Amino acid sequence: MIGEKLQKLEKLINSELAINIKNSSIKNNELLVEIKEEKLIEAVQFLKSNDNCRFRQLVDIAGVDYPDEEERFQLVYLFLSHEHNIRIKLLIKLKPNQNINSLTKIFPSANWMEREVFDMYGVKFKNHPDLRRILTDYGFKGHPLRKDFPLTGFNEVRYSEKDKKVIYEPVKLEQNYRNFDFESPWEGTNYIKNIKKIEKDGKKN
């Protein structure tokens, strides 16, 4: 039943938005439509207002980073139609430093979602009412979900007893590498085994 709905929806979207669509496919009972970046607003308005679509809830905006590709970033918009009980995903590919239109005027809930994508990936949204970081601190450098962002980050935050304030400083990995004993806890770790062996040998003597 869902498969038939998605097939009809795919035909409808391809006929109505033909010049705006790069590709479409149905996999795992999900419809994925790749559209042109400049046609995002037009496509979303159609999906929301058309009686055969009625995608009136923006579920999420997800980002993906492919640093080796020319169109490095991918944005995936997830929409839900309560009336038809179906979901759709819109895919848009972007080059580094390429901006994209904000959906806040169509879906106000996009405000925080777009801020999160901006914070994590550095993708900028045109006409966003308040585009600033939302998960990291104000003075944070870089975008943590980019593949070239170091796992340890660039700076760390700590309270300085000397300066009596919170300070930023370059990351320093002060903890030495540690060896872990991954043996079963039921058998006991090595140091426990050694203690028992010493106690056993002591009793024999």
C-alpha cells in the first residue's frame, strides 16, 4: 500500500516539478528526490500546499560531508504528511561556501534546524532571521561534523584558579596512553589473578 502511494507521488512530483528535479528513487519504502538548490523554496511550497502531497511537517534537516567531492555538502530535508501517512526526503548538494535559502518563512521550525546545520557544517542559509551557533560556544572555532575537524578539537575550556575565570587554550593531551584488560570480568583481571596466585603459592610454602 505504501509502495503504491510512493510510486504515485513520485510520478506526480516528476510531472509537476520536472525542471527542478535532478533525480528520484524509492528505496526501503522511502521516496528520495534530489532537487536543484535554487528551486528549494518552490519545491517545498508545492509539497506543502498540493492536495495530493500535504507535507505540512518538517521533521528534520540533516547534513552530510563528503570532503573529496566537488559538491562537498549534502542537505537532506525530511517531511511528513499526516493526511496521507507518508514521508519524503529532499536532497540538495552544495559546494563549499555556497549558500542556500532558508525555510523559516514556510516552516518556522526550520529556525533551530538550520542553525544546527550552520553550527556543525558551516553551511549558511540566506534570509535566516538569526543565523548563529546553537550547540557550540560563542567563540568556538571550526565546525565539528566536518570530516577534516580534529577529534580533539582546536581549543579546550577550563576554569583557571590563577586568573579566576574560564579560559580557552590550545588542546593538550596530558593523559598518557593506558593499556586495558579486556578479559572476562568473571575470570578476573590480570592483577587479581596474580594476587590469588601469590596467595596460593604462599600457603604452599
